[in-house]
Amino acid sequence: MSENAVTIRTRKFMSNPLLNRRQCIVDVHHPGRANVSKEELREKLSKTFKVSDPLSVILFDFRTAFGGGKSTGFCCMYDSVEVGTSFR
């Protein structure tokens, strides 16, 4: 496995139509790296879930497991950037 290999898995995915967003828990496996930047994760998640604007993907509360190699956090994907800024 190369050092830049990053595996992203989502769990507890749910759609929240009242807030115009999709939300999930993100598990990131990154062996050989201390952590992964939120910008890199935002780009990969926006491509995976076909979000039109990567800025409408909000990542927060990431924790790196002791010993490294795995991080877990939350993700909210809003329908538009304006909707996301009104709730944040």
C-alpha cells in the first residue's frame, strides 16, 4: 500500500429534508500518514456523492485514533452553499 492511500467509508448515512442536507459519520483510514486535510476529504466526498459545489460539504469534529492510521468525524452535505451558511 502506498503512503498516500486514503480509504473513506461512511456510516449512519441519513437524509434530512427539513435542513436540506445529507449527513453521515466518516471513517478515514490513512496508514503511514498523521492525518488527512479537510480540503482533501471535502474534494473526495463531493466527487463520491456528486455534490455540485465542494464548499457545501461541511466536515467537523474529527478525532484521530491513538497510534494514528484512522480518523473519525462528521459530514454534512447541504443542497447549496447558501443553505449551509444559514445553519452554521
